[in-house]
Amino acid sequence: MKSDEARLLGRLQDGKAEAFAELLDWEGARVRALVLRMGVSPGDADDLTQEIWVAVFKGVASFRGDAQLSTWVYRLTINCCLKWREKQLRTPGQSHDDELELQAATDPHSLPPRELERRELGEQVRAAIDHLSDAQRAVVVLHEMHGLTYAQCAQALQVPVGTVKSRLFNAFGRLKTHLGPYVLSEEAEQPSPLRARPTKAQPCAGELP
């Protein structure tokens, strides 16, 4: 664990309120982005994000520091997202209504051509990721979108590094089927949309199997 994270963890485990606020500053935006990229609907994302931070607050005292603090937070986030997705499978038809309403509220013809292309490609990427298994989705989101290393993904998902690589390989195969080789090509002139990562975390109002 990095020295600054170790110091922050010590303050968190001492119950310092300002330390928790600092953690929100560091990771708030990334956690919410991770929640959305794991397929949680925008209408449920705020509530689930709050539940995650409550879990972090309650669980940090027992965190042993055997991984980076951020990786542990991502582990909790992924686990909460998977539980949400399981619940949605038991109660279908609820997850995307608010997202559809949000998209319908913006007339695509009013967007500049470049923005329209970005939106259409983003929708294709989201649709392709929706075809992945939860395990594949988690490793793609963590590695490709949030920039975690293989080792960090393995810690967050509590699986061997070889399993991380295998899931990525299989996921890329499925994504290429839906997106074509251009999107994932390393030689493409434009970066893959899968490589888009959150900007520097901003304060979060209130991102494992």
C-alpha cells in the first residue's frame, strides 16, 4: 500500500471524519462511474453509491491493508453492483426506464455531428458490454476503463491473475463480435472508447466476484 493511502487508512480506522471526506474526494467520482459501467441504471446509481459508502464506512475498521485502499473500495463496489444486478434479474423491467427517458429528453438532431457520433458509439459500446457475463464485465470495466493493472484486478475480484487475463481475452472476443475489430484495434487512429477513464475524482455528493 502506498504511504499516503496507509496514512489515510490509519486516520479512517481512527474514526476521523475528515479522513472519510478525503476518501470521498479521491474516489467518489470513480466509484459512481464504476457503478454506472457495471450496468446500474442512472436512477438507482445514487442510492446504490450511498449504500456502497455506508459499507465502506462500516467495513474500513476491519480492512487489514492487504491491498490498496482504492482496490478494496472497488471490491466492495463490484460486490454491491452484482447484488443489484441479481435483484434486477428477479424483478425484470425496472432497470432502464429512467435511462430511456433521459435519452428521449434530448433530441439527437440537435446535437453537433461529432457529439452525435460519440453518443451512437457509446450506445454501441454499452450494448456490447451488456452481452458480457458479469465476471467478464467487471474485469473489462476495471482494467480497460478504470486502468487497474492485472494484479489490482485480481485483488479487487479475488481471483488469480491468470483468471483476470482469461476473462479479458474471452471478453475481447465477444466485444469484437459486436463492435468490430476497429474499436479494439491497437493500430486505430482514434483511441478505443473502452479506454475512456474518469477524470480526476471530484467530491461525491452524499468505484467485488
